[in-house]
Amino acid sequence: MSHDQHAPKFGAPSEPHRPRAIVYCEGSFGDIDGKTANGLVRQSETYEIVSVIDSQLAGQDTGLVLDDTPNGILLCRDLDDALAKAGVLPELFIVGVAPTSGLLSTAERSVLLDAMSRGLSLVNGLHEFLNDDPEFAAAAAINGVAITDVRRPRAKVDLRMFSGAIHDVACPRIAVLGTDGAIGKRTTATVLTKVLKAHGIHAVFVGTGQTSLIQGARYGVALDAIPAQFVTGELEAAVVEAFEAEHPDVIIVEGQGALSHPTYLSSTAILRGSLPAAVIVQHAPARRTISDFPMFDMPTPESEINLIETFAETKVIGLTINHENMTDSEVSAAITLYEMKHGMPVTDALTRPAERLLDMVFDAFPNLKRISSVAAR
């Protein structure tokens, strides 16, 4: 059988049982194009990740590779290796690569078809919808497995236009944007949501990409798969749904791409569709050119902040660091430099205490600090 996972179903709570899954990320784990796999080993409410396939790193612990902290999820050589180490047969095979093209190579197609032949259902976050591919549809039917195309949007007749309903959302929205794609916006937004909850703030996360939806975000939509005329309305509808269902104190909206990016335009929809009262900007100081586009220099935090605050009626309240290719002392120096230069809180959500993110939020929204203080009594 085959199955499409459409956007409305992401609003439903995750089932208590988490299906066991192998993640395919050959040649990309820990890199930009492996961001879906990277995110899943850090957090997955929907699936229990048992291993990741990347022959170049086989035998290593995924947590050590990403964050210098073991998590018990091993990197495997290939599907045979992953199945042998799994013991009990997993239910799912997740496409953990996220190439710029959003398409599968011939070799990758063969691996996915092999997984289906062994009884594994597919979770596919690419732009290429495998349910529409005759070879994959036939393989699903023959092997009695499912294909979930995460990025597939609603039918066009069901897509929502912007309505202005976002103005009725009474709680503040904070968007985590950035100076580039694949720079850690989702990770920072996830850490921020968790630390707010831990301090008594009812924070709700709204996802805007395939990785956050695979991870289990209850509210959201894969913005880059929505036709342009509906993209702002679809995000608005997701935020409104989160507000009406949860009555949160604050909504955290995951960013996509960058407002300055020459190719990715999702930031415009996020700023228009969610109307954030505040923005946190994620930046990679050691990144010299835009990912996948070496002909473009990286923007500076200053230029991105100016662009965001010019484009939208919002305020950048903090800067967060992506520490790729940086030593810990270089991260500390960058934090000090940016705080002095921009006069706002700066931190690294992964290598510094998560509570530092609270400074950004509580300084901008004193009422949230009061709620946290009451909850702590």
C-alpha cells in the first residue's frame, strides 16, 4: 500500500508508541546536506532512531560526531549493517539527506527500494514525491509497505490564503531566522522552546520545514513545497491553529533560508504570515560564503538585522551562534564581540547554557518573565 502524509495530520498528537527507524544519510552525516538526520538524532518525538547509515563514519556514535556527547545511536556502513545491529526489524527507513535539489540520485533510489523489499516503510522529506513515482508505488504495493511524502502539501482546493486572522493571535510570536540556510535555526528554536517550558512558560513550536515535521512538530507546514500565493496563508493558519488549540504564552516559529538569500524566499512568508513581535538571528561566524552558493559572500549579522527590521514591523532581540569550524574560545570571543557591537544578548544554543536564551526573551517580554517567576514559586 502507499500513503501520503498531508499537512493537516501534523496537528495531531504523536502516538505513545514510537516506531523504530533507520535513517539514511550516506556521505552527509554531520554536514549541511545531512541536516534532517542531524536533527533526528538530536530530537525525535515521532520515531525511535536506532541507527544512521553513513559508510564514511561507520562505527562511530552520532552524538559524539555532532555534539561531542554520546547518545547510543550508531553510524552504520550500509543497510545490511544497520539491520544486523538493530536486532528487531525496524518499521521505517527515513531519508535523512536534504540536498539543495531535493531529489534522489540513482544510487539513493536503489537503497530505498532495497529497504522497501525488506519490509521497511519509507519516510521521505524530499521535494520528489515517491508515491507519484511508478517504480516506488509498485514496490510499496508488492511489499505491503507505506510511503510518507512529508513535503506534499494539501490539495490546491484546500490551501489557505492569508486572511488576517494572525491579528487575533493574542500571544507574542518569536521567529528564529538566520543569515543563511542550514545554519541551525530549527535547532535553536527547539532548544528555546524547551528551556521556556522548563521555566514554566507555555511555549508552542511551529515548524516550517520537513525535518521539524518528521521530528514530530504538532503544528506547521513545509513552506518550500507550497505554491507562492498560498505560502503566507498556510503559515498563518498553522500559527492560528497552534494558538487556538494550545492557548500558549508564546509561539516560537522556525525560520527557513534567510531574508537576504538569493534563492530561498521562505523568510518573507514567515515574517508576513506569523507577524513575529521579535526575531532571533542565527549566524555562523566562520562561514565565508552562503551554503551551496560559493559565489555569494555571507551577510553580516548587522546587514541581516537591518534587512529584517526594514522589511517587517519587528525587533531583533538576540543573536545566536552556529559554532561550525570554531573552537570554544573562538565562540566565546564571537559572543563578546557581537554583544558589544550590537548591544543585545548573544549565545550558542548548543555549547552554552540554554538559560542564556531566556535573557533574550525575558528582556523583550517582561510579562513572560513574570509568568516564569510565578511558576517557580
